[in-house]
Amino acid sequence: MTTKKIGMQTAALANPPALASWANVVGKKEGEGPLADTFDYIDGDDTFGESTWEKSESAMQKQALGLALNKAGQAAASLDWIFAGDLLNQCIGSSFAARGQDVPFFGLYGACSTMGEGLALAAMTLDGGFGEWAGVVVSSHFCTAERQYRTPLEYGGQRTPTSQWTATASGAAILAREGPGPYITHVTVGKITDKGITDTNNMGAAMAPAAFETLKAHFSDTGRSPSSYDMIFTGDLGTLGSELLVELLRKDGIQLNNHADCGAMLFDREHQDVHCGGSGCGCCASVLTGHILNHLKAGKWKNVLFCPTGALHSPTSAFQGESIPGICHAIAISTTK
């Protein structure tokens, strides 16, 4: 008999694991944005000392994980599991970064929602008693994403007003079965949601319905409401997707007055050319492992809901005219168990 699943999509963790430490590394553009003082390392030229963009992305992951481990006072060998992911084909940013770490590895793909997927799986694994320590690390890089999903940078293609800027960033979190917190208390796993959006330059419209469905499920499963949280963070809907989400919830009778989106927070849209905001696995991961968790640790907030979203398309599916499936996972984080 199950005792930890409540409702249709939510796991209420009996032994909420602690977020023991966290860290992030970002690129130059991200370091020029409004959250610069929340980043652990800002690279000056986005190469991270490597000769290719793909190697740069792997270097970001290694550095972010290493910084998080140092903060926790742990070595990589102490991790029972690593959950890692990125946007590249076959998740090579993550698997190449994990080479030589000698830690059991789960490679994940949830597009921009991968940090949520990793936290969900790591938290449920530790809550189930399958280990004492787990690492979650994700990344994205503007140049690797442009090469894979769009056109080479040298082409100089124009971006549409609804497009978003893939963040050059990596975020890592170390989870412990025991510790002082903050804690992951609930996980609402999203379902694939597809409303027929085919424009790959309008990720906000493709992902907003998924965020809507997951938030509705979370509130229904837990009996909570938006007011149960100090803040509810989505990522990365950007400005347009955020407006759509708020409107969808309003039409369903839910007022979302304490909402912010990581994609809208990472950059200064007035002074940085990012159109509707940021995106990519590293966008919400760097905001979580900087701004959000630092505020929880400082006592500014006691309860937040972290809801990263992902657009699960590929260049092949887009070329074939397929619509874009969306996903969103909700992670409840609290300063108390």
C-alpha cells in the first residue's frame, strides 16, 4: 500500500531531504544582469577555458558541481547518485562532465524543466532510503543551443519578438538525507501537455499550459493554494508565457499574485537584447541555486514552489511540423519539515 503518493501526481515525502548546498556558474551576459551578485562564478568570455562550446558546457557542470560539493564539505565520491542533464543530443554535456567522477550516474532530459526533474528524482530516492547523498546538476549554453536548435551564430539570423535567450549557465544542488534544510517536502510530477503550438520561437506559449496543469494538480492533490507559498517560481516561461499562465489560472478561478518567472528574472530586458527573457536548463537552475535558495536560507521566505517548465521538441520534430509537447514539475521547498 502506498503511503507517500497523494492525489494523482504528487509525492508527499515522509523524510524530506535537505538541500545541503548549492552553487552556480554563468556566462558573461548573465553576469551583466540583475542577479549578478547571486552567482558563484561568472566567466569572462563564455568558453570556460575550453576549445569548443560543447566542452565549455561540460566544464560549467564540473565547476558548478565542484563548488556545491565544496560548500557541503563533501567529495564527489560521497555521492550515492548524480542526476544530470542538458539540452544537447544524448546529453553529452552531462555525460562528458561525469567522466572520471566515479559516481553512479542518471542522465536526464526534460529540456528547460530538467532541474525540477532531477530534484524530484533525487528527493524521492533519498526519501525512499536509497542513499544518503545525491547531486543534481544541469546546464545550458547559448552557443551550443543555437548550433543544435537553430542556425550557426555566424549566420546572424534575426530572432522573433516572442523568442527567448538560452542562458549560458549551470546550477548544482547537493541533497542530503539528513540536515538543517531547506527541505524538499512535496513533488508534483507533470504530465505531457500539448496544445498544438508549432512555433519553436514561442516557447512561452508552448509551456504555459503545462505549468497551468501542474499547478492545478499540485493545489488539488495537496489541498494548498497559491497563498500557501511566499513565492511561486516558474521557469522559463518568459514574459509572454507568464502572462498566459496567469490568465489561464484566472479563468479557472485561481489568482496568482505571488508569481515570478526565472526566465523574466535572469536578464534586464530593457538593456539586454533577450526579447521575452531567458530559457535553457541553466536559466531556472542558476536562479534557484542563487536568488531563490539564498533568500530561503536568509529567512526572507519560508515556503516556495519551484515549477520549471520544458518544451520537449527537437530539430527533427520541428522540421516535420510536429507541435511542441510541454512539461512542468512542481517542487515544494520549505525551511521546515
